[in-house]
Amino acid sequence: MLSSSETSVQITNALEKLIDSGISLGERVLGALIIFIVGKFLVNWLNRLFARILEKRKVDPSIQSFLKSMVNILLLIMLILAVIGKLGIELTGFAALLASAGVAIGMALSGNLQNFAGGLIILLFRPYKVGDYIDASTGASGTVKEIQIFHTILITPDNKMVYVPNGAMSSGVITNYSNLDTRRIEWNFGVDYGEDFEKVEKILRNIIKADQRILTAPAPFIELGELAASSVNIKVRVWVKSSDYWDVFFYMNQTVYATFNKEGINFPFPQLTVHQA
């Protein structure tokens, strides 16, 4: 049986070990915290430096966003490993733990791996680039802001930010409205039955000729498109620069409406004739 003095010595030794362990743990935690704070500052600085290098070398904006996203993730992984090492966690044991959970992690990351491969395909075949306005088969549409390693970021016309997985973007249908320099605009203008088609055609050609944004080649197209139930529909097609598409589209609607009213050309509206026996 231990004497009171021996018991006191053991308790003192245990307390000293506990205090030493606490101090050691505190030093590791404090060191890890310092490494994290300094490392986060270095990661941000290296990201900015890398971005300036890419801009100085005039790398394509689409590739810039992809590379910046990838470098940022790699730097953060290195920082996390440094913090884990400072905390005293054996990296070999940590790696073994990850390996033992490899199946679950693989299943969790399978979608991201597909998105990563999709990002590489997008950069390789370039169906779109930063600044293009696109429609995706996912239902999303907008101007491409960034192509990151896992997602493409779109800005919608009403200023919403949409993240679309690169896997879906690389395997689905993409409509790119900005890739070509010119686009065709089409209207169907309806007039009353009995209106002089040649007069209407002449007015439309004068409106088109007066707008310098409308290209002369290919030549504008104006033909009688359809004899509908309540209207004679005149089909108009013109070509413009892609950047002028919507401005010309709305301007033409407004000008035609004002000019037809001024020239006495009537717009039709649905009518129903009832014959009473």
C-alpha cells in the first residue's frame, strides 16, 4: 500500500505531465493558428501575383479563371496539410485514414471529377469563352463570367449569378449567341386584308435603309409570309452585328408601329363574324 507521500508524488508527477501536455498542445495549436493566418495571407498574395502574371502574359480570360481556381485550391490544400502537420497529426496516418475511406470519398467526388474533366474539355474545344452570352441545355442562360475548375459562372440579364457544373456544360447542348460576328433578326408584321403590299414593302425598305446598323449583305428580305385568319403577315429578315441585335430589334418594332400609324396602315386584331339566321 502506497504511503501518503508516494501518492502525493504520483499526483504531482501526473499534474506536471498534464500541464506539460497542455503547454505542448497549446504551443501546437498556437503554431497551427499562426501558420494558418500567415499561410492564408501568402495564399491570397500568391493568387494575386499569379493573376497579374496571367494578365501580363495576356492569357485568354477563360483559361485565366480556370487556372486561378485550380492554383487557389492547390495552395489551400498545401496550407491545410501544413496546419495538420503542425498540430502533430502524422500525415502518414492521415493518408491512411483517407485511403481507408477511399470508396466513400471517391463516390462523393465522382461528380466533381466529372466537372473537372468537363472544364478541361471546355477549355480544349472552346464552345464558349468568358464574355459570351449562351443558353445551356440545363436551362441556364447568361453571360459567361468565369470558367472555374468545377463550375461555369453565368451572369443573367437581371444580374443573378448562376453556377453551372462543367460536366453538364461539356456534355449538353450549348447555344452561343456571341461566337459569330453577325446575327439575323426576323419579324412578322401583320396588316389588314386590303392593304397595298407594295406600299407596305416600300415603307419597310425605307425604314431598313435609314438604319445604318442593318447590314446590306446579306440583303434584307421582305416577302408576304402568310395569309392568316385575320391578317396578312409580312416576313422581314435582316442581318446585323451581334452586338446590335436587341437594339435593332426593339427600334424596328417601335419605328414600324409609329410609321404604319402615320401612313394609315392598319394593324389587324382577331375578329369573329356571327351570322344570325
